[in-house]
Amino acid sequence: MHDRDVLYIGGEWTSPSGSGVIAVENPATEETFGTVPEGTAEDVDRAVRAARDALPAWSATSWKERSEYLGRLHDALASREDEIARTIASEVGTPMRIASRIQAKLPQTVVAGYAELIAGGVPDERVGNSLVVREPAGVVGAITPWNYPLHQITCKLAPALAAGCTIVIKPSELAPLVAYLLLDAVHEAGLPAGVVNLVPGYGPVVGEALAVHPEVDMVSFTGSVRAGSRVAELAAGTIKKVALELGGKSANVILDDADVKTAVKVGVSNAFLNGGQTCTAWTRMLVHQDLYEQALELAKGFAEGFAPGDPLEPSTKLGPMVSRAQLERVRGFIDTGVSEGARVVTGGSGTPDGFDRGHYVAATVLADVDQDATVAQEEIFGPVLSVIPFRDEDEALQIANNSRYGLAGGVWAAEKDRALAFARQVKTGSIDVNGGAYNPMAPFGGYKQSGLGREMGRFGLDEFLETKSIQL
């Protein structure tokens, strides 16, 4: 058992005000893996006031000093890499091969990236007779999801610290244990008391208390559109700065002259990463009609390589859904897809053979999906790929943009310039050309209902800064 019975407030581990406890389930075994306190609004108030008290001194530190703190935090995270990976594999169900390579390592990359970004300072600018300076936004409330439970915190924590902000973190109640490892690392790195605070709990209590608190200057939220809309509504009462990273229904577009085998292989892997529980997953595969049957056969073969298994086994590529509720949601979408005319190429909503416990669903490929069908419009957050044919490039673009989301995507063509021209027309915050590599310093965020603002790199730093002009 991985039980934690304290909060991190004001630089020390402290008892919660209430007696509630949140049980954390291992989705592969359906057994309780650990427990954390159920935070209250009173706990949030204590944490926010600690962050407010720490703000003047922390915001007055130099860029170089903050860079050095981030460097020490990176080292403390690196020393816990194995424990972080195993914890996430156990509380989320992420296979170890992904938990080690992405879930545990990417946060280190993010923290190191911000340490490097600000090491030499962030210079003021001159605009005519004005000096333009950047100042910390203030106290930040960070509300984070369960699918990448450490990465999504560090995407907020690292730039907030770099900017000179203090922060109160509310991790997801489904996967809060890795946040405690992060705070162990924060404590080891010696960050001043009150700069980073942790209050686990449920969204309607802890999350909403952060959003409405008058001493919170900014809320950064990652999660569903529904919850993000609620956070923005509550934050509007005090005109807080709000950053939202929400859902996605990204298109992977395979044009008529593309290397179809590579495009499908990469596309299937992207769609099923972390069990499909990834906001950037390419869950719509758009294929030129001349390549359609070939692409379906390839997708079937690649998908069947994602056999469900124990997340702690090194060979496993597909773990369980994070919860029973998420499993039922995914199954429901598959059944809806079939009822609306989709054809199951592989997988389906039934329990995979050999699994009498755990929240497992088979990697599923649906063919003949109408672009307006439920499975082509809604974020499923499971290993379900919808394959949609198109006649020409104009129709491909129309289908790709036929979504209320706009977070990520991909496009494939024989000529890079052709793919790039197509990519420029897709209404999405991020898109890969012919499998372009992920860049952790590039801006990340979405159009439309995929959110507001950007994370990562310099653009992520800007979210946590206010701009002042001084006329000389």
C-alpha cells in the first residue's frame, strides 16, 4: 500500500482539516493501491494563504536563482524515476514501457527545459519610449488530470516557478500518488516554504475552491471541456487569468501519395498511446479512398499488436482503462459507433479473452465511419480508432476541420511541401508533417473547444507572466 495521510502546505507536511480519505485503485487488479486525504475548502484556503505569503520573496528572486532551483528539482525527479514510473503504471494503468519512457522522463525534460530557458534571464523590451517588463502573474491554482499525472503538473509547475509565481496543486483524485513523489522532490530541492503546495481532493470541492478563491490570481486547468467551462465560469467572478488545456479529436490525414504503411503504423501507435487516454491522440484516421482498404488491413494488423496485458510487464503495450466508469464509457462509444453504421475491423466492446478482472478493453478499429457520427465527434479517451475515407484533398480538409476540437493532428504526403501546405489549413494548435518528432519546447494548446492559452517552452512561460509598459 502507498498511503499518504498529509498535505504539503507552507513547506511542510501537515494534517488535513477533515477526516475524509480517497482510495486509489489499481485499474489492472481493481484493488486499492493507496490512499490520500480528501482535501477541503479550508485546506485550500490554508494553502493559498501560504502561497500568498511566499509570493513577495519568491517573485523577487532572480531568473538565475529560479533556474538553479529548477535544476535541483530536475535532479530530485531523476533520482525517483523508477519509483515514479511504477507508481503511474499502478495508479493509471500505463504500461511500463510508456511509463518509463514518457510518464517519468518527460517531466524531467520539461523542468530542465525551463531551467535552461531562464538561466540567462528574460530581457526587458523597448517599444519607442516605453520599457516593457514581464512580472509574475501571482498565486496560481493548478488543477490537473489523471492520464499523465506528473507531466501535466510539471507543465504548469515549471513555468510558474520560472516566472516567479507560487502555486497550489490539485492532482486528480484518480491518480494523486505520483504528486506526492513530486512534492518529495520539491522538498528535497529546497524550494522556499509556501512556494509549492499540494491539496488533493475532488473537483467540486478543492478545484472549485481554488477557482473562486480571491487570493488566487490565475487558474491553469487541464481536463474535460465540461470541467474547464466550470472552472472558467467560477474564475470569472474575480476576473482571474485562466489557461485551459481541454479535449481533442485529432485527425491523421493520409493523402493519396503518402507512404501508407508508415502513416498507418505511426497513426495506430499514436491513437493507442497510454490506452488511448491521451488528449492529443489521432483518433480519426482520414484515408484517401484509393488507399482505404489497404489502410484498413494495415490498421487491423498493427492494432492487434496492442494486446492487453499487465502494465508492470515490460512487453505490455496496452494497459487497462483508468477506472470502471471509463471502461463503461469506452464500451458505450464502441456500441454506439456500430449502431450508427460503423464496422468493427478488430476489437470491439466485449471483455478481452483471459481477463476476469481489470478495466480492459481491446484495441478497436472502426471502419466506414461517417464524419458526423458520434465516434468521429466525441472524445472517447480509449483505444478506439475511427477510419474515414475521403475523395480528394478538399474533402480531407473539410473532414479534418469538422470538429469542435482543435488540439493536434498529422498529415502525410510524398512531398513535404504538399503536406505542409495542408497542415497550415487545419484548425489545430499542433500538427505533425510526415511523423515530425515531438518538440517539448514548442507551444502546446488548442483551437476552439480544445482550450485557451499555450503550454511548454517560451509560450508556456508567457502564460504565467503579466506585461507592464513603463513610459520613459
